[in-house]
Amino acid sequence: MRLGINGWRLQGQRTGVARYLLNTVRHWTGEAVAGRFDEVTFYTPKALDRRENPLPGNVRERVLRSNSRMLVWENVRLGPVATDDVLFCPSFSIPLLQRGKTVVTTHEATVAILPEMYPPAGRLFYRRLYGWSARHATLVLTHTEAARQDIARCYGVPLDRIRVVPLAPAALFQPVRDDARMAAVRAKYLGSASPMFLFVGKLTARRNVPKLMQAFAELKHRHGLPHKLLVIGLNTTNLDLAGLARDLEVAADFHYLAYVPDEDLNLIYNAAEVFVMPYTYESNSLTTLEAQATGTPVITADTSGLSEVTGGAGTALLISRAEVPEIGQAMLRIATEAGLRRELAEKGLAHARRFTWARSSAETLAVLEEAAKTSAPALDTRAAGKSAR
């Protein structure tokens, strides 16, 4: 049998889906796929630098040249030529026309749950595309039981066609017990030795970075904390972060970076006093797990999915609402309660060590083999119509 992989996401920086994809495929060595797939083809629009993207030697790269965006490339270039027994699509969508069976990773269904958090194109187009892809795929992959339930409810996908494979922190995310290196990374990214609150992730609306900045400003003004706030992630919503920092009178204590390489990110996680991800709603989060893997306490929302990912109350500090008072109170507790910091760091680290990419990639490969041997599902038109409304 032959396995194809949509590798478009590895064309840019290793964030989000790209990190998920690379950490999954890099374990599919000849020994791992033996007896399951005779051939593994990684489709890309441009040749990859295999030093930056260390795929196993048995994974053959096929370049379908294009400068198009992913959805155009996926449908115009990939769909017509991929004749593999099963095509793995790691980012919500599958080609509208495909020759073989497909497995799509639907990471969550928040565009259907919180449409107001997305621009009109997201509400009208991506919600329908993601739902259509999930319903038409042979099998659907996701990362938590909470996400599985959301996908079934919002997109009309039968639960028996959705498989849960947890995410894992990459092996490089681990504790660093070196005061000199921590001082150096703070100096590099903060310009000082101050303690740090940290956010890492795309600056989407549901992640509430402006509210995080407001909570931080109130802590600075009311309690005089010496902390800095470092925000790392693509500013996909075009927030005027510098202007907001000036308005909140924290410009000297706020720092923003669109991206840092993983090696530095591991040190930044370690240097942070706490990782804060104030979601309105989410069913999974890789960055919270990465932070825990470095022994850094986590503040995030009290949703079923995030409780599942982080290990729940006592392993992470969960807030009932992503609003300024709740965010600020949680940050103040971490900043002023050393015992709580130690407890969350120790329990979070123990929890994160339960997950490995070796296991996650093996479980993903098993789902792909299952799909290759499974009859393609028939579309439930009643469920499709319901989820599209």
C-alpha cells in the first residue's frame, strides 16, 4: 500500500500545524512503516531543505511546483495527481476531488462553536470547508475527547469515524537548570533580568491577547510587579500591540516577537515564571503542553479540552472566564505564591512526560493503515445540512 502526505505546511516557519506534521512524520522510518505501507510520498510545492525538515530517508519527496496558497495547491495540484491508497491531510481540509481514501486532522471545531471570533470569510467559507472535509474523509484525526465530541456535534461526523491521538511536546522541550543561560535569554529577549509572563501562539481573537495585556497593565500599576510580558506568535488579526502597550502605559515592559526558533523557544519557556494562554474556548493546545514539559506553570481556561490537555486543576491554574479580572488574579497568584509555582511546575512536568511524539506518530500511522483498509464513508446529507446552517 502507498501513503501520501500533504506537506504544504512545511513551506514556512515551524509553528502550529507545521510542527505537528514534522514531529509526526519524522518517526515514520522504514522500520516503522514496514508491513503497513510500501511507499511513503511527501508532496510539497517547493523542494524542502532536509536539514531543516529532517524527514526519514525512506520518505520520498514529490514536488508539485506552485506559488499558490495551500487550498489552491491542494485542489489544483495535489488532488489530481495523488493516487496513493490513503492521503494524510494534517490541516483541516482534503482535496475536493481525490482518487484514494483520506484522513484529515481536524484539530478543533472552534470556527463552528465561536463564529463571532472569526472574520466573515472564516465563518462562511472555512466552517463549511472544514465540515465538508471531515464528513467526506475516510477517517478524522483529532487530539482530545473534547475535540472529538465537538467535531461530531458541529460537523455531523459519526463518532465512530473520529480517532483521538494526543499531541506531545517535542523532545527538545525540557527543563534547563542553568541560571547563566536563563539570565542570557532574558537579557536577549527582554533586555533585563526581570521575571517574565509568557504567551506563545497565534494572536487569534479567542486567545485574548489584548485582555492579557490589560490584566498585565493592572498588575503593574496596582501591585508594582517587576515582571515583563513577552508575547510570541503570528499577529494574524493585525492587532496594534505597540499602540495598546502605549495606551496601557506598559510599553517599556511589553515585548512582542512574531517567531523564534524552537531552540530559543525552549529557553524562553524555561525562563518564564508562568505561561499564560487565556482562551475563550479551546479543545486542545500544544503550547501549553510544551510549557509544562519545561517545568513552567500554566494558566489557561477551564474548558473540558484544556483540562484534558493540561491534566486539570492542580496541574494547571484554570480560570473560569477569559476576562481581565480572572486573568490578572491568576497571574498575581503565580507571581506571589512560590509554593503554588513549585506545585504546578512539578505536576505539570510529570503530566507532560506522559506524552511522546514516538507514541503519537505510531498511533497516527495505525489510523492511516486502518483508513487504507476501510471502505470510504457515505455522506450523511441530513447531518451535512444541519452543520452547514
